[in-house]
Amino acid sequence: MAPAAPASATKCSSGIVISVLLPLALLMAAAGTSSAQLSTGFYSSSCPGVYDAVKSVVQSAVASEQRMGASIVRLFFHDCFVQGCDASLLLDDTPSFQGEKMANPNNGSVRGFEVIDAVKSAVEKVCPGVVSCADILAIAARDSVVILGGPTWDVKVGRRDSTTASFSGANNNIPPPTSGLANLTSLFAAQGLSQKDMVALSGAHTIGQARCTNFRAHVYNDTNIDGSFARTRQSGCPRSSGSSGDNNLAPLDLQTPTVFENNYYKNLVCKKGLLHSDQELFNGGATDALVQSYASGQSEFFSDFVTGMVKMGDITPLTGSGGQIRKNCRRVN
Ligand code: HEM
Ligand SMILES: *[C@@H]1O[C@H](CO)[C@@H](O)[C@H](O)[C@H]1NC(C)=O
Ligand SMILES: *[C@@H]1O[C@H](CO)[C@@H](O)[C@H](O)[C@H]1NC(C)=O
Ligand SMILES: *[C@@H]1O[C@H](CO)[C@@H](O)[C@H](O)[C@H]1NC(C)=O
């Protein structure tokens, strides 16, 4: 059971008048909609054992370190936003190949590759050469959410793995934590995801950790932040950058960073979002009403989060004879 939220986290939500209508229409980019060939039954005869194999490895990884569930969910997001969900993120750099791992949003930050390797090994034992690394990531992300207490869903599969990666795509497509609402919205729209999808998917920040370098400016310089929360986070994050404190961690959800629930939105309503980009979702703009709604209705959040994850998983997959089924997720065959 999750511990009860401190009283201060619920009191602050009173007195907020919902006066902003949900945005009815959003310009949607045409990109990222080729999902016709993914299906939930893709491995039902070729590898029915894939689900148990993935789950058991993810389960033990999360049991030994709960944060790993969050790290795996983030890997899926950072994969899908760069040339689609094709496991491009998993490719290691070589002297002749620049992958995505050293790009700004990923360098020193994304983690969990060893767990994905272990999942891949387990899956290869059950059905060698059948299941893509891209699908393994999609299934492992779902399992991570479920293990930490979140909703479940049927994962569409049938993706194949890329033979390429994009360092510049990782730098340009994945939103930085300095982003404002308009930029967040447009970076998601560029992937065919709506503003509502963006707000719901951001709820993944109810689990996991962030480094001081990513929240320093918000806790020292922004004004749309609860004062006592800001001081608490300042104490673990030295003001000057370049110091050893850059990598100090703080939980994205101050109460329960290993439990997947709607606390993220409750925090935003209380001005206790850790990242500048988090608080942008509740800062007097068009998404305030939706944040308020998720803060008071966990089932609505869960339902929209699942919709968002399925849509994100549909971003330009390689299917049919495109790409390959990698033997090792870290390199092309
Ligand atoms: C809306 C735009 C988003 C921005 C600007 C953003 C930014 C960030 C940043 C800066 C961190 C901390 C990284 C670090 O300090 O090392 C982080 C962590 C995380 N993000 Fe996001 N993110 C966004 C959306 C998402 C989405 C859509 C998901 C998944 C559906 C996600 C899942 C996570 C998770 C689970 C963590 C914690 C990872 C861990 O503890 O290893 N984020 N994000
Ligand atoms: C990745 O991070 C390391 C350690 O901070 C740094 O030395 C390196 O220059 C970074 N790489 C890129 C490509 O930015
Ligand atoms: C936001 O978008 C504007 C206009 O496209 C751009 O100039 C700016 O650099 C972006 N800022 C961030 C933090 O992405
Ligand atoms: C806060 O803002 C000032 C003025 O823009 C800047 O010089 C300073 O580096 C910022 N501090 C942090 C911790 O971001």
C-alpha cells in the first residue's frame, strides 16, 4: 500500500476555479500513424511464451531495484520519439557508428540497458530469432507500469528493429525539461500525439528520479513553485552547475516515486512539480483543467495513460520485411 499523502499535499488544491475549457481541437501532425500492421496477437503462434519470459525478468529487476521500472518506461518513450519504436535507442556507439545513447536527453541519464539485454536473452531461449527488441521494450514498459501498481493493457506487437539510429533525432525530438507548454505540445504533435496524450503520458513522472542538473533552474529561479518544496529540493541540489551535485537525484513524485498512481497531478496542483516542464502543465494554461481532472480522478488518468501508451507505441514501426530481428539489442546483425 502507498503511504497516505501528507496533509499539505491535499490542502493546497482547494479554492481553484476550473475556468479553462479542454482544448477541443489540436493541429495534429500527419507523422507517425502507420500502425496497421501491429496487433496484439502477432506472437500467438510464433512465440506465445514471450510474455512470461519478459515479465519474469522485469519482475526480478524491479524487485532488486524499484526505480528500474521507471527507467524502463522512459527507455520506451525515448525510443519511440526517435524514428519510431524501433529499438534505435538500444544500439551502442561504435567507432564507425553514432547511436542515440550520448545525445543530450540520454547521456548520463537513460538506464536499464542491462535489464533489456537480460530480457532479450530470456526471450531468445524460448523462441530464438523471433521477437524484436522494439517489441521487448514495449512489453517490458507495460509490465513495469503494472508491477508498480499502474494500469494494464494489451500491447500491440509486430515491430521490427532498426539498422540505424539518429543522434540528432534524439537531440531534436525529445523535449528538454526547460520546455514550455507550447513546445511540449508541438513536440508531441510532431509524433502524432495530442496535447491530451502529452498530459496523460507525462503522468509517467509519478515514478522515477531526476538529476539536479535538470531541475536546478526550476527550484532556484521559477516563481510558480511552492516555496517550501523549492527549498527542500534546493538543499539537495547546489546552486552552481558543473559541481559534483549535478547528478544528485530527487524523486519526480515527492511522495511515492515507486508507485504508479495519480500523485504526479496532485503535486502539480500544489505547485510541487519537480521539472519546469512538469509545472508548465498546470500554470494557468490550457491544460490546467485536465491536470485538475487527473488529480481527482485516477481512473480517468489510467484510461488516458493507456490510450497514450498505445498511441506512442504506434509511432512509425518497422513491419513486414523492414528492418530486422536483432540477435543482440545493442548491435545490428
Ligand atoms: C512531456 C515531456 C517530458 C519531459 C520534458 C521529460 C523530461 C524528463 C527528465 C528531464 C527526466 C529526468 C532525467 C534525469 O535527470 O536523468 C525524466 C525522467 C523520467 N521520465 Fe520524462 N519527460 C517527459 C515525458 C515523459 C514521458 C512521455 C514518459 C513516459 C511515458 C516519461 C517517463 C519518465 C520516467 C519514468 C522518468 C524517470 C526515469 C528514471 O528514474 O530512471 N517522461 N523525464
Ligand atoms: C556525455 O557525458 C559525458 C559526461 O558528462 C561527457 O564527458 C560527454 O562529453 C557527453 N557526450 C556528449 C556527446 O555530449
Ligand atoms: C521552443 O520553441 C521555440 C519556437 O519554436 C524555440 O525558438 C525555442 O528554442 C524552444 N524552446 C525550447 C526550450 O525548446
Ligand atoms: C537564475 O537566473 C539568473 C538570471 O537569469 C541566472 O544568472 C542564474 O544562473 C539562474 N540560476 C539558476 C540556478 O538557474
